[in-house]
Amino acid sequence: MQRTARDAAAKPGPPGPAAPAAPQIQLIPASVEGALDAAEEAVDLLLDSGRAPGDVLVITTGEQHPWAAHELSFGETSYWAQHDARDDVFYTDATIAARAASRPVVVVAVNGGAEAAAASALSLAHARATALLIVCGDPQRINSVLGTGV
């Protein structure tokens, strides 16, 4: 028996790819001054638990992470080549983070910067994290920026 187009339409085929699940969100309370240290500790715990370094993106909302500042001193081409290689944890700041690709884990250090920059960084981080989003900072500020309780 030959199937017709009508028969095929009546019987759905295998389901297509599922929509990506929202990442799990973890909040690590920290002061503006301590957010970067909290992010570093989170990265260390991730790596110690077996997470591959190339799976982790760290975004700062205020002052750049020292690694990012150092690497950018060699030029943007070299800096972004390291991002594209995905061999190590990649550090960027909110002003240029939109260029960063998705990674399983995104860590955000809310270490200052304007409210708009923090909001933009948190929104971007949520979009870039495929499994886990870790936000380090003042919970009241983070919740006011996100407009919801995390």
C-alpha cells in the first residue's frame, strides 16, 4: 500500500529538535568589591568538579578581569582567537560580551558598572548559557536589574 501526502500529514513523524531548556541559575551573594573573587571561586569549583575550561565564559559588568585586560593588551585579534579556540575559560566584559559565543556555563561578576550595563550583561549571559548561569553579586541589585527574584 502506498502512502499519500494526506496520510503523511495525518500521522506526525518523529518530533523535531526540542527547544533548548533554560539554564539553571545560581546566585552567589557578594559585594561589588567581592563579586570578581566570588566568580573566580565559582570557576575554580567548576574546574575542580570536572568541567572543561572551554565550557566556561566569565563576564564582568564593571572593571575587566585581569586576564582579559592582559590578553587585550596583545590586540583584539589574538584575544578573540583564544575565544574561538575554546581551549580555556574565556573572560570578557559587558561592553564587548555580545561577540562571545554560547557556552555551557556562563559566570557573571556584577562588579560595578551602570545598571544598564548590568542588565544587558545578565540578559546576554542568560542567552549564552546553555546549562548553567552563575551570577555573583549583590542579590538586591541583581533582582532589581532582572526585575524578578533569582
